[in-house]
Amino acid sequence: MNILFLDDRPQRLEWARKEYGASARLVSTAWDTITALSLIPHWDLVSLDHDLNLEVLMDSNRKDSGMEVVRYLCEYHIDIKRIIVHSANDVAVALMVKSLRDAGYEVEAKQASA
């Protein structure tokens, strides 16, 4: 199973390692996420955080936010079975979910603590 998990917080990355196993690809930057997506043609699960760099309430226009990954996915239509958006930034979550759904992805939002 191909799983990609984006988060910048070490405790969430550790949780993902336990939840999804050692084979899950864990990344902490938008750039690393986009790189992983470009190298593997199919993903079973991709879980995306919005606020990265240990920041809170990032501007979604920034290229180092999770929204940059969403823009990439909407442009290149990577084969992904399921996407989860996990972030404490409710406004950004709504934007990410809407953009991904509009692009045809199956996506759900999960509240994450700040």
C-alpha cells in the first residue's frame, strides 16, 4: 500500500509511523511531498497538513504551505485513491477540500490540534 503523509510536527509524524507502518512515506515539506507524488504513479492514501514550518494559520498562497501540494495535484491529476486533509486551520482545510473535490478527488477533512 502506497501511503504519503505530510506534516511538520514530529509527534504527528511519529503517530503516522505507528498508524501506517514503516513503509509509509513521511514528509515534512510541500516540496518533498510534490517530489514523492511525481515519482510514484499511484497512491492509496495521501494525508496533507496545511500549516508547515512549525507555523500556524499560514497564508494559502505561500508555496511552502500544504495548499501548494493541492495546486500541484489539481494541475497534474496524480492517481490517488483517497486524500485526507488534516489541519487545525479550518479556513485552509475548507479551501483544500473544495479544490481537491472540484478536481475529482475523493477527500475528507480531519481536525488536527494546533
